[in-house]
Amino acid sequence: MQTDLSIVILAAGMGTRMKSARPKVLHEAGGLPIVEHVVQSAIAMAPADRIIVVTGHGADTVEARLAPYGTGFARQTEQKGTGHALMVAADQITHRDGLLVVLYGDCPLLSADTIRGLLERHTSTGAAATVITTLLDDPTGYGRMLLDDDGNCFAIVEQKAATPEQLKVREINSGIYCFDASLLWRHLPEIVPNPVSGELYLTDMIEILRRHGHAVKTLRVADPAEILGINTRVELAQADRHFRDRKVRQLMLEGVTIERPETVTIDKFVEIGPDSVVEAFAQIRGMSRLGSECRVGSGSILRDVIAADAVELHPYCVISDCTIETGAHIGPFARLRMNATVKEGAHIGNFVELKKTQLGAGSKAMHLAYLGDSEIAEEVNIGAGTITCNYDGRKKHATVIGAGAFVGSNSTLVAPVEIGEGAYVAAGSVITESVPKGTLALGRSRQVVKPDWQPKAKK
């Protein structure tokens, strides 16, 4: 982290080509709003109090999303170009010396390593400014970098203003700069409105600095995707694919088996231990953390799940905000949500739902059950079709089941209710009162058999 570095992130644009009421920079790629990726890379390089995000369209929403990072904000209420955006930020920047880097809130793929390379290139050459560039096979639509024989940039020419010879240049401007801060602030007021658009463009600083006798250098990045700006949902999908490819590659190199990696969706901050297996079409989202030797079945969707070692998730489980302890087995077709906890070695089978429920160590609920707002101790058996009736129309109530209890199939437990340790609930019972420890509860009417009923019914 460089303490003499300030960073300005330009994130004020409306993003009309996204065709969305949501600010462009809050659209997600790789599991995060695109501007959040940029802020995280910036924070890896400079203290948060030396990072200013320039907001405009949807400023309240953007600033609320980024507030936890502790950055500063400057509002560009009128969109008058990139040079104007930097002028708007000037009042919020208290350190006018050292280095200043300009980033864009819609360029999420730029890595902290590349920013670090930009700083190293800039300081090693003593330039007044350094620009990130890349080579494109088809540079149509981009500003071209015009370099002299010594590799110094003397101008950036936009597509519509370029001569036929200049249009042959394949090296394009990313708009990402590192400036000598004192020189930038001294000469920034010299930018004049573009005669066509009336806007103030930061690209003009290159010619201004050269006119004052200062050198401008470039840093060419090998991967054009790093400077991919997001303007349409097509480009958003491309950025998302880059993030996903990076993540699965990282995990596989760390010892995770990912079957059909092109089909899975794994967010940026997900952690998975070695010798775990992720089957095709799984999604692992948010801040999920899985231990070693786990398996995530095909089609399963996890969000903010904490799983210990050797957890088995069979196909098509949907799990969010839950904790799963060592050796638990879940699914297929199970749903866990709202802080459910599955203790060590517990088993949850097909079409079982847990909500705000703790299932104790070694306990089992294998078929077609709903367990909500429940505390279930260890070695409990929950029969098929069992439900906890936890809602009375006004508020939720708890069900408590003691260790070693047995709940027969198709039982209905009307909360608030407690089933004692080692108690039995007969199949088909409706339980409305607590069942003492070691007893058998039957909550159903006596069976009646009517002989010769079928012939009479047919007549």
C-alpha cells in the first residue's frame, strides 16, 4: 500500500446503453457490483481515506453500497466529461502531492497487480503521466495512442478525429492514468471544452503535459479484458464470464475438482478446501466457505453457506445463510435457509426443508419434512411427512425435541411444543401438548373397520 497515492474512481455515468433504471456501476459481474470490484482493487493500493469515488446518476444508492469501505465521495451533478469529473473530485482530495491514479467504476477486471505495475512503470521513468494501453485486432471505437520514436505518448486521438493513417494504430487508450499529482492539479484547469460536445476530456492532459515539456509514458497490458469497460449487458456478461473463469482456475490450482467448469458459477470470495468436488451446473455464491473433501452436487445453489470438512450435498439442494458441520449429508432436493444449522454427521434427505432450525449431531430427517423454528437434539429420527406448525397467524413459535426422540411419519407438531428425551410420537399424530421424557404419545382417533362396507357402497 502506497501512502503517497490518491485514487479517483469515476462512477457518475448514467449508462444509457444498459437500458436500466439501476445505476450502471451497480450491475453485478462475478457476484459483486462492478464498481465494488474497482473499489476493492483500489483499497489494496491506497488507504480508504485517500480514495474518492465520483458519483452522479443514482448517487445515493451507489454511495450507500460503497459506504462500508470508508472511501470519500464527490458528486458530479452535471455530466460534463472525465476532466470535469476530476475537477469535481479536487475539493475532496487533501493530498496534492505524490501520485494520483484515475480508475473507472465500469472497468471491474483491472487487477491490483496491474495497478501496481502502473505505479512501478510511472515511478521508474519519472514521467508526468503514465497511461495503460493494450493492442486490439479491431480497435474501432477506441482512442488511438500516438507515440514518438522513443515510445513517449504525444497525443491520444479519438476515432472520429483520426486520420486514415492514425486509424491503422492498434494500440488503444484505456483511460486509466497515473499522474504526478502536483503537475496534474497545476495544469488541469487548462483543459478547455471540446468544440463538438462541450465536455472537458481528461485525454487532453496528455498534450497539455507534453506542451509544458513533460514526458508521458505508457504501460501496455497483454490481456485486453483487463481494461474492458461495461456499457451494455452483453459486455456485462463477458466480464462475468472472465471473473468465473478466473475463479474456477484459481480453485482448481488449489486442489478442488470442478467437473465441467464452464457450467459452474462461483463468486469471487468463495473459499473451498482441497479434495472437494463441485459437480456440473452448481452455483456457490456470496461468502460461502467449504472445507476439504466436500461434494457439491449438480444443480445445487449455495449462498453464504459455511460447511466443514467432508460435507456431502447431493444434487439440487438450495441452501442459504446456513452452517453445516463435519460429515453431514444433505439432499437431494433439500432446502435450508435462515440460519439453519446441521450438526456433525446429521442426515437430511429429499424434499426436506429447514428454516431457523438446528438439527443435532447424528439426527435424521430423510423424507418430505418441514422443520421450522426448531431445536432438535442429537440422534433424533424425524419420520417422513413430519411438519412443525410454527406459525399461528400472528407470530412464530418454537418446537424442541430432545435427544434420542423418535417422531413417526406424518406427525404434526403444533408449536409451542416440546418432545422429551427418548420420547416416541406415533405415526400420524397431531401433537399439541408437550410429550414427557421416555413416553409414547398418540394424537389420533382410534381406527374403525367397517365390515362389508365396499359391497354396500357399490349398491
